[in-house]
Amino acid sequence: MSHSLESLQAMRADLRRQKHEAAERIAEKFHQLCTPEPADTPIQQWVQRAERAYLIYDGVMTGYKLMRRFHKALGFLHHKPHKAHTKTSSK
């Protein structure tokens, strides 16, 4: 199955449009998730700030734990020999 240059360019333009629309939808959903409803009382404001601080902490800790786990899992790729093994004895 062969495509003409024009049909490939049209497909590429369509994919770019779809990618742009998907990026806009993701940005809108992210904005909705991250923007809290306006607080009516000082207590609600305090609770919202505490929730946001906890979510930030949770995200940072999750990222840290994942990076440690990936580092351990992929550690064999970056194996460095121990210094005791690299010394050569010269007599």
C-alpha cells in the first residue's frame, strides 16, 4: 500500500492537529485539578493550603521513591568496579 506525498502531508497535518487538541485537553484538565474552588472562610483557605502542601510533599516523595527504585533496578547498567579490584600490584 503506497501513499502519495500529498496524502502523507495531509495525514501529518491531521496528526499534528490531533496532538495539539489533546495537549489543550490535558492542559485544561490539569488546570481544573490544580485550581481549587474559591474558599468562603479562612478555615477553608487554610484547609486548601494544607491539602496542597500535602499533595506537593506526596508527589515529591513518590518521585524520590520511584527514582531510587529505578536506580536500584537499573544499577547493573552503571556498575563501577570497586577500587580494591582496580589496583594493580607493581613489584
